[in-house]
Amino acid sequence: MGMVSRAESAASTRRALLDSAAALLDEGGPEAVTLRDVGARAGVSRGAPYGHFADKESLLAAVAAESWERLSDEIAAQRGTPAERLRGALAALVMIGRHHPHRYRQMFGPPAGEEPGRMIRASCRTQEEFLAIVSELVGERDLHRYGALLFTGVSGIIAAELSGHFDTGTWRTSADELVDTLVAIIADGRIQA
């Protein structure tokens, strides 16, 4: 069994810290995340996070950037027709909102911390992956308009669902049905320029 290099050990510690921070965020929101608690949960010294992150905002920004990176990977991995891939991409975003609401809010918050560029780059990659699918359905001319319509529409659906303002009894439809409707509108060309 070989020796673990200092760089490998640091990378392993950073990974454990990010996983612990994400878990604490998911369990109790940003208020539940302290650098000391993240260190304890990761099984390292309570001071270890300070060697990897300048402050709590930097740690949360790194969690948000990783969430954008995972979403990008999920979008890129979609298979099927363009409409099926679009539905899958939007469903992946909805699932983050439903299963990781605090992480979702961090993703859509203003970039913060010592490396705001990482979160910006990660969210731009997600946008590029998403727009690549949309362009197959609507072409280059309408790409950004329909891409923005889909992305903001689904973001609104998620926000309404998270805030309790989307009640299926009142609206007589589900968030998933609304996502399907948005995809159908774009895929079937129901919107005229």
C-alpha cells in the first residue's frame, strides 16, 4: 500500500469538507453550516476547514459551484430525442429544488466567497449544455428567448412549489405537468414569433 501524498490528503480533506457542508446545508439551511461543525462532521479537526476555505460564504459558494457542475453533467448525459433530453434537463433542475431546496437557493444566490468565478463558470457551463438542447428544437434565431423562457419558467415553478404557493388542489395541475407543457410548447412549435 503506497503513501498518500500531501496533495492527495488535502484533496481528500477538501472533498470530505464539501460533502459535510452539503449535508449540513441540506439538513438545516445555511444557518446550520458552520466551519467548526463541518470539520467535526467530516471527521477532521474543527479548525481544518479554515485551511481550505476563507469563510463560510466561500464554503457555501464551493458547494453551490459543485451543484451547478453536477447539474451540467446530468444535462450532458441526457439521451433520447431533443424533447426527451430537454424534459430530462428540466426535471434534473426540479429535482434539485425538491430534494435539496437549500442547495438550490445557494445556487441561485449571488456568487460570493473568495472564488465567485467558479460558481459563475459552473452556471455558465450549465447554461451552455441546456441551450445546446434547446437549439436543436428551435434553432439559433430563437435559442436565447426560448431558453430563457424555459429556464425562468421552471425556476418559477420550483420557487412556487418551495414557498408553498403552488397547490395542486387549487391549480389542478402538478409541477411535473407544467414542465411537460413547457417542453411541449417549445417542441411542438406552439409559440409563434
